[in-house]
Amino acid sequence: MSTRLLPHEPGDRKCLKCNKTFRSKSAANRICKKCSQVNASLKVSKAQLARERGEKRLNGNLIEEQDTYEMNRF
């Protein structure tokens, strides 16, 4: 039996920044409150942030424009 959380389920997850376990609302919430506050206090332009994050990809495929991608159907 698996103990893996479903994406929409709240639960304990590891912060992607500090690697500490925290109580997450869902899989979309992957940065703990402390690290989120640190991130919010940084003075970074949108251009700098885009360079730091790199190219956007979905399932390994480059997303060229915002909100334009095809989902694989099974």
C-alpha cells in the first residue's frame, strides 16, 4: 500500500528550498512558509527571475508561449 499523497491532498512534504518537512496544502505548495518569506523579500526583476528559472517545460517539451501546450492523452 502506497503512502504517496495525491496532488490535491494536504500533507507533509519537503520544502524544495531548505529540504525540511512542512505541512503543505497541496502539491502546488512546495516551499515552506519561512522560505516563501525569504523569497518574497528578495529584490529580483522579472527578467532576472526568468533567467534563473530557465525555459518552461511540460513533460520534457518546451513551452514556447504562456498557456499554450498540449496534454498527452492516454
